[in-house]
Amino acid sequence: MELAYCRIVLKIAEQDMATIQHNVSYPFSMNQIRTAAAGDERQCAALLAILFAQEKEFLPDAEAQARGLAAIIGNPELGRIFVFESGGLIRGMVMLLFTVSTWLGKKVALLEDMIVAPEWREKGVGSALVDHAIEYAKTEDFGRITLLTDSDNQSAQRFYLSKGFSRSEMVVFRKLLDTSDLAAIKEHDADPWMCRECGWLYDPAEGDQESRVKAGTPFRLLPSDWSCPVCFAGKAFFDLLP
């Protein structure tokens, strides 16, 4: 079943956003944010594995993710990937993909794949990455940034609203041109996932009665804010059992 996504649109305005940017302080240097380069694909793909484990419509595929990342890094006309690096390791990333709006008559961007490593969350890294992406788009004279987020991910929606994005009344539709992609998404629907923090297993056949998750619910269809009933770790802390 195709999920309804919230399409959140920002028409970049010079007023207000500059003020917000200059009033924000972070417990790290903004110089730790840079444009991804060749050789960063493996670390970025590892972050995407965390992101896709949280989302309902996707499952990690390290080879496919590395291939897509390399295509963007190697062809800067397609977009930019910005990464937050600390201690020589990439701890967070966000992506802008480029297109053109005939309504605005200028370049616009799609913001995708915003993810921060779990141990670096609640430190302002995600906020800094989005601010960096917005500032880049403004500097390069883009007219709008569009993004998608899960319809039940209230925390993400509040975050983007706080960054000046607004909801759109438009509804997203998509068509997979390779049906094998859909088969790959559903391939592990019956497989259990294990919490890395405490070892608890989520078995789709049983669901999670404490959280009112019905038996037969695949891990990918759990709500974005669902957490382990034992240690309360989020979906990002679960691994698919081989």
C-alpha cells in the first residue's frame, strides 16, 4: 500500500532565515560540515542503513546505496551531499538533489537522506546540517527546497516546521519501474529484528501487544516513533537477523 507522505515545501526567503542562522550556536565547529567526496560512500551508506531501517518503504541495500552516492558525488550537477565529520568519522549527512521549477523559473532542490548517527543525536548535528543545506541553497540562488517525511513521524515534522518549512496540500504518488525493487522491500517482512541495546527480538508473527502492534506487522511498517518495549531504544537500534 502506497503511503501518504507529507510534502513539506520551503520557499527560501532572505528575511527571517538569516536572523535564525546567526542566532544559533552549536557545541562544535561548523567547519566539521563539508561536502562529501569520493571515498565517503561506505560511511554514508552505513548511515543510510540506519535511516532505511527506520522508514516504512525502504530496506538497506549497501551496494545500491553506495552506487547512488557515488553517482551524486561524481556528478555534482545532480546534487550535493553534506556530511558532519568528527574524529575522522562521518556522523551525519543530508542531501540536496537539483531540479528546475517552471513555476518559479529557477533551480529548486529536494532535501533527502537526513540522518545522524544515534550516539550523536540531541547534540544539534541534524539542525546544523539542515541549516548548512539551506544556506547553500540560498547562496546558489535556489528558489525552493522540498522534502518528504513519514506521515506519522511527528518529531521530524516538528523539526522541519521549526526550520521554516511548511506543509503542502499536495499528495505524493510514485510508480516503481522495476518490480524487483518492490519484491526486495517485502522480502524480509516475516523476519525478526533484534535490539542491539538489550537483545529483545521483534517477531512480526507476534507483533508487540504492549504497543498495540498487531500480529503480522512487518518491522518496516512499525510507526516511526515505536521503541523497544524492554529498553525503549528506537527503530534505529534494531538489526535484521540473518
